[in-house]
Amino acid sequence: MINDCIDIGLASEVTTLKRLAMLSWPRRRQYSCPDCYKACAVSRAVGILAARKKSLRRGIATRNPHSLKPQITAYRDFKIKNATLRIPIGKRSFQLVPLTSRVVSVLSDPSVRVRSFTLTPTSLSFCISKEVPEVECVDAIGVDRNLRNLAVGNEDGVAKYDLAPAVRIGEMSVKVVGSFKRNDSRIQRKIASKYGRRRRNRTQHLLHNATKRIVAQAYERRQAIVLENIKGIRRLYRKGNGQGPKHRSKMNGWSFSEVQRQLEYKAHWAGLPVIHLSRK
């Protein structure tokens, strides 16, 4: 259904939800599935078409998009009860999906509202929201993202969170992938993606632990979080700057923007303000 809606949107040059919903309804009504999935299909197609339109407006060449990953999304007609997700599958029938204890503990909070769910062949995710009162801060702390640590503090004191293991994980992954000698690009790509996922998961664990501790201490001390603008900092370490490849590869140990993303959503979830400094 998503790909059908995308084809109709490309043919009609439509990117608005209401117009695409009207044009695609004759095609969507032919599917024998609950109406909640039909509504979400056109919504996801509009998002894909809007992203394509934005890229074209920026002058970025794009191919005709399509959805590859099989998934279902719904924002109504589902129910969570007794640690189980009940989703409709048509003809007044339902499928029960058991939930983990961690998910149940988060969703049991009365202030949390479940907006929608997305089910793929390998995962189940929820979109949740919560009304969070903003904390009245009495101080502020700055977060400095360095190669091997996160420096957090102000004039009263500075704390450093060690991220050297993330750099070592990146260097080891590069060595392992570079040691492949088999003359088969398909096998190399498959094994390289395996080690890439392993590197990402191990690095994400380290970043989550560091950002969680930063936000927890800031919330306890009622401190706002200040972030600097370091967009394009990796351009200082690229080929042609007189630096060796080993030195340049160290700058790819972990993602600076990922730390910023985690700090932002965790601070907003706790009610802490996040201040972004300009380059000036």
C-alpha cells in the first residue's frame, strides 16, 4: 500500500496528505486489511514524498523512492493489556504480541500515552508521549565533545566521561574488516556489515551510559545543558591536510551528532532546557 501511494503521488505530483488520501483510496480499498493500516500507509507515503521534495529543493539528485522494509504501523484500534499488545488482523480477529518487562514498566506510567506502534519482522517499537513540566534551572553546564571523552561542567568544576573504548572499538573494527582477503565482494559486504553492526551496538552502549549520567546529574542539580555548534568539524581531518590516514581514522571513533541527539531527547524527557550556542 505504501508503494502504491508513492506511485500515485509521483504520477500526480502530490505531497499533501488530504489530496493523496483522496487519490489513493480506490487503490487502497482493494486491500483486505483493517482500515487503520490503510490510513497509516498513506501517511508514511506522504512523509517519504516530502523528504524527496525537500532533497530536490536543496539540489540533491534523488531516485524515485519506495519502501523496502515490510512493516505495519497503526495509531488506533490497538490495545495494551496484561503485558500484551493486541492488534487487529481483520474480520474481528486479533493477534496478541507479548511485551517484555522493560516495556511494560515504561508503559505502566500513568503520564505516558502510547501514540502508535510499528511492527517489523524483527522488532516492535512504540511512539509514546508524556507531559513534562519544565525544570526551573539555577545554573548551566556545558558539554564539550572531544575525541576520547566528554567534558561536562562549568566554572565550579568539570567532569570527564571516558570514551576511549569507543575509539578502540572503531580502530579494531577497521583492522578486522581490512584484513579480509576473500575475492568475493558479496561475502565481504555481508561480513563487513556484521562487524559494522557490532561496532555500532557496542559504541551506542557507551554513549547511552555517558549521556544518561550527564542528564541525571543535571536534573539533580537543576542545571541547563549547553551545547556548542561543531558542524563540519571533521573537515579539519581529511585527506590533503597533511595528516596520515591513521590519524584521520581516529576521528571516526564515535558520532558527535549522536551524543547531541541523545542529550536532547533525554533532557526534554526530564524537563531540562537545552541551549544551543552559535559559532560566534
